[in-house]
Amino acid sequence: MAFFEKIKQTFKKNKDKDTYLSGLSKSRKTFGEKIRTLSNNFRGINEELLEEIMVILLESDMGYATAQKVVDEFEARSKELKDFDSMEDYLINILYDFYNPSKDEPIHFNEEGPTVILMVGVNGSGKTTTSAKLISYFREQGKNPAVAAADTFRAGAVSQIEEWAKRLDAPCIAGKEKQDPASVVVDACRYVKENGNEILICDTAGRLQNKTNLMRELEKIGRVAGREIDGAPHETWLVLDGTTGQNGISQAKEFMEVTPVSGIILTKMDGTARGGVVMAIREQLDLPVRFIGLGEKPEDLKEFDINSYLMGIIKGFDE
């Protein structure tokens, strides 16, 4: 119980707790309420209960392999149940340990100059909008970010990020339609070095139809960025649409075949009940979730916090 209390108190102190609660309400109404019903009627662990938990985890889009591992852990550690006030508290503990946030390394910021962040993901995942939201995030952190509009092949992508940058009062280094994306990144790297911007967010194309071309494009972008700024790109974040669930996991695996990925940004989680996808990301991709999208406004992109996430999808503020 002491461990669960620690999670709950950490959640209550999180300045983003209200956004987590509102943004994860759909997952809580399905996943959390079903778990609570089981907890209220709990009479001990048996095959029927384990099957019911399995169904709930699958409905949350955790995926069969991941859900089975969670259920197995739930059963194997069942003696710990007596240390918790309820079964749902115990499950939160299991899921926390399963995610294991101690594995996550902090974001790698370049101490010798600008930090270059490469944004990758399929079209429609929210990559360009998320790139803009990161401008707002880093400005709140006291940094002066710039953005490179290197998605020069999707109609409207450049003008979209330019409009966002103008609204957020941040420089945008934009390419022309069909321009070589790598050349845009070169211009952007030179700009941030000359103007003292600490962060460069590079919005790239989201095509996945031809892996060979995508691999060459991303390799070239990484190579030219590294020539301009030592160690660049320092982070490569894959943007996944949370509403696609397991399909997003499949997309991630394809991207990871063509470029190194250091973290996941999970978007549109306010529009889905598929809260279990976070556990699937951890188990199947072994990557940290860096940020989570919990609404449409720039300030609704939040740093991912496992305590707040678990409380948001299962319990909220309920005692």
C-alpha cells in the first residue's frame, strides 16, 4: 500500500494532473471502470478473474503478447495483494513495474551547441502539429527553439508549420515544395548556430511506401545535420497516433528498421479509449514515451509521466 500511496501522491503534485484526467477520460471510462468493477467484486484470484482481466487488457489495445505477460505477472505476484487496499491498486503497481521508468534515459541535450531533434512518423500521425507544440513546450522551458520545415513533399506541410511558428513567435526555416529536405536541414542548422537558438526541431516527410527511399532520405538528413552540428541529430522522436493502437506499433517497427529512434510521442490520446498501448510500446519497442498528446491546444502536449498516466486511466482522484 505504501508504494501505491507514493504513486497517488506524486500524481496529485503533478501540475499537469488535470490535463491527464481530462485527456484520458475515454480510457478511464472503459478500462478503469471495468477494472474497478472487478475490484469491487473481488473474491480472490482464479481462472475466471484472470480471463476477465485479459479481456479488459486486450480491449485497451495492449496486444495479446503484452497482455499475457501482465496477467502472468499479476498471478505470479498474487501474494502481494494483501499489501494493497484494492485489486486495482495492485494492478497499478504491476503496470508501473512493467513499464519500469528507471530504464528511461533523460533527453539528450547537446551541451556544446544547439540540440537537433528529428521528428519522424507517417502522414496523419500528427507529426507537424506536434512539432509546433514542441515549440511551445521548449519556450515554456526557457529555451528559444526554431523549427525546420523539411517535409517538402506533402502539400501544405510547409505552410502549416510556418503558420504555427508565426503564431508561437519562433523562427521557421522553410524549404520550397519538392526541395531536397536535407538542404533545408542544412540551412536550419546554420541558422540556429548563427542566431543562438538552443533547440532545432526538424519536421520531416512521413512517407513509408518506399522504405529504401525513406531510409536514404533520413540517412542523408542525419549525415548533413551531423556535419553542421556535432552529434546531430541528438534525438529522433517517432510520432504515433494513439487512436491507431496496434497499427501504430507496426508502423513504429517499420520506421525503426530505417532509422534509429530514441523515443515515442503518442498523440491524440484524448480521442481514444486505447490506453493500454503505452504498455505495448514499452514491451514491443523497448522505447520511452517522451510526450503524450492530451488535447488540441499546444499546452496539451505533456511530458509523459507513468504515475499520472496510470492514475488517469484507472483511478483519477478517487480515494
